[in-house]
Amino acid sequence: MIHQIEVQVLVLLLIASLVSMGARWLRLPYTLALVVAGLALGFVHIETLKGLHLTQELLLLLFLPPLLFEAAFHLPFADFRRNAAHILFLAVPGVLVSVGVTAGLAYAGIHLTGLEPGFGWAAAFLFASVIAATDPISVLALFKELGAPRRLYLLVEGESLLNDGVAVVVFGIVAAIFGLPNLHGQLVALDGTGEIVSYALVTAIKTGLGGALVGGIIGGLLSVVTRQVDDHLIEITLTTLVAWGSFLLAEQLQVSGVLSTVMAGIVVGSFGTHYGMSPTTRLAVQDFWEYMGFISNSFIFLLIGLELESGQLLAYVPTIAVAFASVLLGRAVLVYGAMPLTESKSSAVPPAWRHVLVWGGLRGSLSMVLILGLPADFAARSLLVSIVFGVVTASLFIQGLTMAGLMRRLGVSGPTAGGGLEYELARGQALASARVLAHADELREEGFLDEATHKRLQAWYSTNRDEAAVRARELAGDTARPERLLEGVKALAAVEQEAIRHAAHNGILTRQAASELLSRMDHRLAALDGAAHEGDGVLLEELERWFPQSKEKE
């Protein structure tokens, strides 16, 4: 017997596939195309999809864990660690700055214009805390398409991963302060400023650090277990258990499920895949989680479109406009005002990147479901739902559709000199073939490839690599471009770091010596990143300072 839910899932899968193909053909952001499709479905009232809603339980328990795990799984930990200061500032104190500024501006703007007398301080802070969660999925896809700098991509993705967890914690604290149930459905009696501050600090530390600890332990255990198994199906199943299990266990312990899943994903992706997975298993696991991310995103953005009620939003357009402006100004204060105070000269973010960080802070589904979780008897609930839904819609369409133009205008895109797309294609083919050759050697050692097969494959891919490399060199010209030198140094630095860790693990180097060498490398890479922001000339000087003997040999 076929039930309605099975048909609904199949219909959504079909729509997601068709929208994906249409978005590619029309060159539109996929997530925006899904929202439009969801809006269209809401207008035509398809009977099959009747009663389907984006609920708090559906997002937090079904869709959010795989999305978080997939993003954290693919996060390059070495790069994340080098940029941890910026990412942590944006995600932790940055959220607090944004909440405070946005709440103040929204309260002042809505009251000065006389739009909504019922929009008090409680509503202002609840709005600011739920809207603090960024959801830059479409922006990150655009970064890949336009070839945005790797570090900029990492800053946006890293902030989004962590600030989701922080925003959820802050929302729970704000709700408790104003006498509403927290995320665990508990009412907390707080009397006086001292109790409020104490509750906020204890809750933030316990929830945040507790969630990270739970996820780290679960991710570490999985990494140890997968080392004992060499079956990609079993290991995919184990990662699936970790993605949802880390979230559910953390929530059961009343700590952050979001941060737990993120930490589990980072540990498994950066450590477990290399420590406990064979090359073939690694590829299978990566493909599986890429698919899970696609499915989860597709369902979420279709359901966002279905959830939006255009008539209700139109009635609040002036209020939504003021709230949207408050969010943008709050983001601007954070990025332009507060962020530079924590930077050194070598780690400073270029001005053009700051514009992208402000405009790329899109809002999405997490904000919507958090506001839907407010009690039905809360006086400002209906108003807040309309404002949050309106701001998310404005963010997705206004910021999402103008992001590409802004990036091109600012010059924040991949290299176009030296052959443009042809150079990138040749370079990509050379890199891919080189990676295949390395995996082929591992597969031969594991016995998966016999000697004759390995020899034939090696000959084919070696030819592909060499021809592509020659083509890339021809297109690039004889002079090494500074940004390509930096890319090469970073890629080889990862190999150096792995060699140092391996030597320390096997007792060839002392832990102290290994730690000092790794620290020096991090300092060198940070200095090179800082020089890159000041122009090709400064970067080239910095490269020659670190490698003085190379200039003499040229």
C-alpha cells in the first residue's frame, strides 16, 4: 500500500532533479531556483504535497545533520587552522555583535517609523538571534563557479558551520531571558542581571564546549573503528551513524547538536579518512556525502518555497525592509568595524573581501525553523514569523542574485590571465591525472591492481598528466605568476606537514621538534597570505625572503 509520504518524497526528488537541470541551463543559482519552484508549487496547490511543511523537527533532526556533516567532512583542516582566528571571531563574538547591533537597529527603525508598535525589545532580540545564522550555500556554489580565492571560500564556509551552532545557543539563551521555553522545552526562572549573566555564560560554555567534545569523541572512535574494516559499504554506514548519532546524542545530553556534528565531521574528514580508510573507500564515502548534501539542500529549499505565503509577506513589506536593512547594517558593523580590531598586518582581510563577506552573509532555513518554534501564545509570534520569512526571502533573492556581479566588479575571482579557461582545464587535468597515479600506486600495494594492469594504467595516465602539464605551461608563459607560486607552496607545505607528523608519530622526531617545525610553517604561510593581499610585488618579495636560495639559482 502506497502512503502519501512516499509519493511526496518521490515528487520532491523529481522536482529537484528537473530544477537542477533547468538551473544549469539558465545559469541560475540552484538554491534560488528551488525556492522559486517551491513558491510556484504553493500557488498551484498540488494535492499530493498538501500538508507538507518545513517543521523544526524535520530540519533539525532529518536535514541539518547530513548538511553539517558533509560540509565539515570536506573542510580542509590545515587551512581551517591557519584561519581559525578570523573564523572563530566571526562565528562567536561576531554573532554576539551582530545580535546586539541588529536588535538595536531593528527596534529603533521599526518604532521610529511607527510600523509595528508591538515590536518590543523581546521581539527585537529574538529576531536578531534567529537571523544571526548564515546560510551561504548559493554563495559558496558561486565561489566555485567564479574561482574565488580559497581563503575567502574557507572564511565564509567556516563561519557558516560554526555560527549555526552559536546562533542556536544564543537564541535559546535569549528565549529563556524573556521567559520563553529554551530549545529543550524548559522554562528557566531568572531574577536580576546577575542571574541572567551567570545563566548565559554557563549555558554557552556548557552547550558549546560540550557539543564539540561529544562530536570529537564520536568522530575519533569512528576513525579507530574504520581502521579495522576495509569495506566501503560498512564505512559509509558508520559515517551515517556518526552524522545523526553525534547530533542526537548531544541533544539528549542537552549540549549543542550542531557543534557536535560539525566537530565529528571535521575529525572524520581530516583524520579518519587518512587514518582508517583506503583510497577506494575514501572516494566512495566522499561521493555518498556529496549526494546527501545535494538531497538535503534540495528538500530544504523546496520546502522554504512551499512555506512562504506571498500575501502575508506583502502586508509587511515596509517592516521587512527595515528589518532587512538592520541585518545588513549589523553585518557591516561586524565586518568593517569589529573584525579589523582583531587582525594583524599579515592576516588582514583585503577590503574587496570585506564587501563580499558583508553581502555574502545570506540567511536561510535555520532562521525560519527557529522562529517557528516559538510558543503559539507568544504575542509577537505571527509578526516575527512574517518578518523572518520576509528577510530570508529578501536575502536569498536580493543578495543571491547580485553576488556574481559584485564579485566581478570587485575582481574577486579566479585568474583569467595566461590562457583563462583553457589554462584552468589543462591545469585541472594535470592535477587529476597526478592524483590518479598516486592512488594507483596505493591500489597496487593493496593488491587491488595486478602488476600488468597497474603498468598499463600508469602509462595512460602519465601521458595524460605530461601532455596537460605541457599545455598548462605553454598557456601560463615562461614567467611564474606569484599567485601560482603561492598555490604551489601551500600544496607542498601540506606534504611537508604530513611528513613531519609521520616522523613524530614513528619516533624519528621528538614531539617538541615537530611542534616547533609545524609552528614555523604556519607562521610562514600566514605571512605569505598577508603578502598576497598587498599585491603581486609584495608576495614575490615575501616568497624570495623565505626561499632566498631560489633567486640565486634562477
